[in-house]
Amino acid sequence: MSKQELDLIANRMLRGIAGLVVLDIARYPEPEESGDRPLGERIIAYIESAFAAYRVEWPSLFLHKTIGEDFFLYIGLEAGIPDAGLHIREVGMQIKLRLEQRLSATFGEDALIFQMGCAYMMPADHADTGKIVYDAAKRAIREARRSSVPRSGESVSRTERFLSILENQAIHAVYQPIVSFADGNVFGYESLTRGPKGSDFQSPLELFKFAEGEGLLYTLDRLAREKAIAGCGDLQKEQRVFINIPAHVIHDPHFTPGRTLKLLEERGLSPHNVVFEITERSSIEDFSTAKKILQHYRSQGYQIAIDDAGAGYSSLQAIAELHPDFIKVDRSLIHNIQKDKIKEHMLETFVAFADKMNIRIIAEGIEQTDELYKLMQMGIHFGQGYLLARPSSKMEPIEPRLVEQIRHQHRLRGSGGFPTIGAIAAPIRIFEPGTNISEAAGFFKENENELAAVVVSAGVPVGLVMREKLFQQLAGQYGIPLYWNRPIYRLMDPSPLIVDEQLTLDQVSQMSTARETKNLYDYVIVTSGERFIGVASVRSILESITKVRIEHARTANPLTGLPGNLQIQRELNRRIMDNRDFSVIYADLDFFKWFNDRYGFQKGDELIQYTAELLRETSGLYGEPDDFVGHIGGDDFIVLSRTESPNRLCEEMIRRFDAGVTAFLDPTEPVRVLDREGNRVQTDRVNISLSLIVCECCSSITAEYISSAAAKLKKRAKAHMGSVYFHERIGQRVAEC
């Protein structure tokens, strides 16, 4: 390249923006393959003359070069133009298509096909213009060679249809609710792009796949984002809109959400309302760069989600490297999870991972009520799927019936364990974001026992100010003159731990202790429906957990460690209120008094402990994860289970008991078993009797009714010699159970 041409490019870079488009001939017409070089020369000459004409039509094309069969187009734009990279790519694509059409008309159908690549050029320290141009050419050529191989005439026509869609903005967004499992409210909506109805581009998968192949992914992505935000007129200030972002787009240096911010402001929203979903199906190769880019957007208030986690590629690596705010678990892991232990264990990995990293999980593709209940039981935070609501052109709420079901499930889940964080939330001083730092410092100076304050905007917490950290920053060199009259948001922590009031204390404790060391003792902010209601210190959380554990230990049976009668009653009432089928198994030992008298209290205690462990182990193997085993007292136990095969569970308990109880007998002495009246009975060991009550969802079932039914079955079982179980079904199925 001549010095004059390099000077021209350098001048363009200094004046504004310069880009390079490379067009590489991917296929010649048939005569070229027969060695007709004159035809090839005529084609190249034709292309060069076309470029001369295009420089009039596209003034931004300030220079073109032909080197062999590669054509280099230099595009210049004025400084300050938004989405400059998009403009450069669009100019290149339009010239490419115009050339292909004209060449087809002159030299025959499908005469010539180009592959295209683009690169951005910017002045750099210690790098001359020649080096900048050379590096840009390498990048553009590499992209061109990677682009899709020659298309047929139909493909050219399809590209024209696709460009027409972009030009006419003929795509639209639909919205699917994302529901909070804490209160049943709509937390946000995922925006899903749809092409023209009835066209071959109606499917978003086909739309984005074609855009990527044509080098127009960023163009389509920008338009999809604009359409997504344009439909957010009904989005509440505390809600989010989740926008899909292909992984390739975030690496584009021209991807800036500036246009998104403008649209948000026009609708009275902010970056706080936007979550960028990075699809996990698009592999991220450079995590270091992606992490820096995403951190830049986070600093502006946007949040990040990893989409399709579990559907392919390295989900856990993406989560570990990018530290997202949300993990969206793919439908493939959610479908029938209540019946698939492997899926359950895999999802447990995500839950454990997320809890330690303070990430919230969204389960996608929920279509069954049992899936919903299982996910809530596992501690998933949010859900999305056809069961809750289908995508709609408007931001629709979910049915009140579903809201009540979710709230009911959550209340029940919390009642059986630790109390919620909302129970210990305490009031605290709040400041507006614009409050002067001097006012906050004065407050802490006058109130020495106050350790923190919360920054709240329109009822929503946006930051935390810890007393000690504020004074440390002010005590530094130039601290007071630099910050004293500045607004408090300048020194607040913009990313404190904020939790919903419905989270249990043990959940919040795990999230709190997972924070960085410097934030370990910062207050936890508590909200209700995103609105600030109070704070909790780490000390108050730990003290409350200790009290609960002491209470559990106090009410647990001291011999077996199993929950005692108070917890049994709570759990039984919880299952009844749950309005779902469950089974109750009462277990007691036959002739235990004889065994205790014959072998002594120590052996008797060992047999009780053996029975407790047997029931717990068998429930773990043949029941469900949330099965409950309690010790009523003496040799009486209770098991609550949602297993679909309660009979098998009873049979396995009996088999295991009979196989193991003989180890407690003395084989050297003859066995003479006596009943409570001292009469000899026809057995040679202790037996176990089980009363199985299968409770079908029905509001008329009570704990007293279950106990009465069990007493009748127990009497029948005692009249039968040997280990045995009797069962009865109570309640009846109703339409909405």
C-alpha cells in the first residue's frame, strides 16, 4: 500500500472512525474452472469499475484496493456516530449483495459469490498506520474465510428477504413471565423475538442462525433489543426484562447498550430493570475478555444471566468465570425431575453452586404441577414455563389461582424448618441517593450505636453504607474535601446482599457467609416485593439460627435424635395443608417389653436406635427426598412420605427389620417370648407392625382423623403374628388438588 493511501487512512482514523471490509471470491462461474482466465480478468475489472461507481453511491467508501482475488473496502465515518461497527458491516453487506446481483445479470445466474469479513481500525500508541491496517486485514480475512460457503440463487433471494426484514423492522417481541417462588408474583419477563408470521424466519432459532451466517448477528441483536424494550410499557419498576444476547455479540467492541439505555429512560425505567441473558449454547471461548466486558455493564446497573445451563458446553465453567446474577436451567433438566433422580442430583449441584455464590436460579420449561412443587422443595428461586404462562405480546400476569398455590407451598415449606429472614428484619436509618455524604457522616457521629444505613430510591434499596467503611474513606488523604459535599451514592456499596423476606434464616446465612471477606459482616438488606422493609445483622441471623437449633435439640428424642412430637405435629399439619397426596406410616415393635426385660435396657436402647436408623435409611432409599421420620416415643415411630409406592416402602421396612433383628438375640439360649400379660406367644423374636394411611388430597383430613385410622390398623396388625402392615386410603381426590 502506498504512503499516500496510508496517510489517507491515518487521516480518517484521526478525524473519526475507519473500518475495513474484505470481499473474498468464494466461487467463480463454470468457465473459470475450465481455465478461462480472460473471463476471470474481465470479472475483476468489472468489480473494480463497480467500486468506482459505489464510491459515489456510498460516500463513506473512501478507498478500495484489489489484491489478487481479494477486495479491500475502506469505510470512514464521522466521530460520535453510534453503532459505528454496525454501519460498517451494513455498508459492506449492501455492496456485497449489489455486486452479486449485477454479476449474475452480466455473467450468468450464480456467477460469483463472495465471503465477507469486517474489522475496526483505531489509532494505537507505538503502532504505525501500516501495522494497524495489516492487523485489521488479517482479522477481516480470517472472518471472511470462516463465513458460510457459496450459496445458491435461492440463498441470495433469502438474504434479500432477510435484509428486508431488518430494513422494515419486521420482527416483534413476545413476553413470558418469570415467577418468584417466594411470593408467586411476576419477577420479570423474558423477551422472545419472533419473525414475520408465516415466513421461513418466524422461528427465532432460524432468524438468529441465518443472521450469524450472514454476518448480521449484531444488526439483528440490536433491533431485537430495541423491540424488547419498546414493549416494556407495562413493566413495573421492581420487575426485570430478560433479553437474550448471543455470546458472540458481547465480544463485539461496538456492542454498547447506549441505545437500550435511551429507550429505558423514555419509559421511566433504568438498567436495573434489564438482565442480559448470555445463551449457554453459544460457547464462550475467551472468558477473561467476556468477564471484563460484562463487568462494565454491571457497573452501569445491568444484570447478567447464563441461559440454557445444562443444555451443553461447560455450564459450570461459565458460571464460575462470569459470576452471573442468575442461572437459567434448561428445560431438558426440568422435565419430569420429580421422577428422575439423576436430573435431581444434577440440579442439586446447581443449587449448591448458586447458594455459595449468591446466584439465583430460574427453572425453565415448567409444564407440570409436580415439577413446580419439586423445584420449590429443592430451593429453586424462580420459575418459567407453560404451566405458569405462555409467551404473549403483552406483559400479562399469571392466574391468581397459581399465585395462591405458590404462596401456599412457600408458607408450608418455611413452617417446617427455620423461620424466614423477614421475622428478624429490623428498621434502620435510610438516605436518598442524593443525600450529601456530610449528612450521613453527621448522623453516624451523633448516633454511635448505629452501624449502618441503607440508601433507598422510591422505596427500593439501591445501596448500603457501613459506618466504619464510610469513616475510613473520609479519613484518607483528601477524603473530606473530595467527598464531603458529594452525594452518598458515591461512597455506598451498590451491590449489597439483598434478600426477600420469605427466605429462611439458614438460606440467608449461607448467602451471607459466602460473601467476600471484606463484606462478611455487612448488614443484610431485607425486602418485600423488592421494597425495603429492614435489615438483619450477621450476628442476629446466627443467634436466631442457634435458638432454632436449640429448640430442635430440645424437642428431638434424646435417644435417636429424630424429631419429637412437637415437630411431628408441625410436619403432619404442613402435609395436610399442602393439599397433595401423602402417606403416613406408624411403626411400633411387637413384644418390645419382653425384649427389654429379657436383655436389659441397654440392649433395648440399641434396638430402638437400630429401628430409627432402619426407618431413616429405608425412607432415603425408597421414599422421596422430603420424607420425614419422627420418634413418637418408646418403640413408636412415624414416617411421612410422598412416594408413589408406599406399599413397597412398608415391605422393604419389614424385610430389613426381620433380617437384622436376629442379631440382637442370644443364639445360645432358647427363645421364649411372652406378651404383656406374661403369656407365651408363637414367635421367636421381636416383630414390627406398620399402619399405612394413604391420604388423598382433601380439606376434610385432619391429624386426629389420621391418628384414629392408624389406631384401628394397629389393632389389626397386633392381632396378626409376625411382622406385617395393614393399609387404608382416606380422603378423596378433588378437582383442584
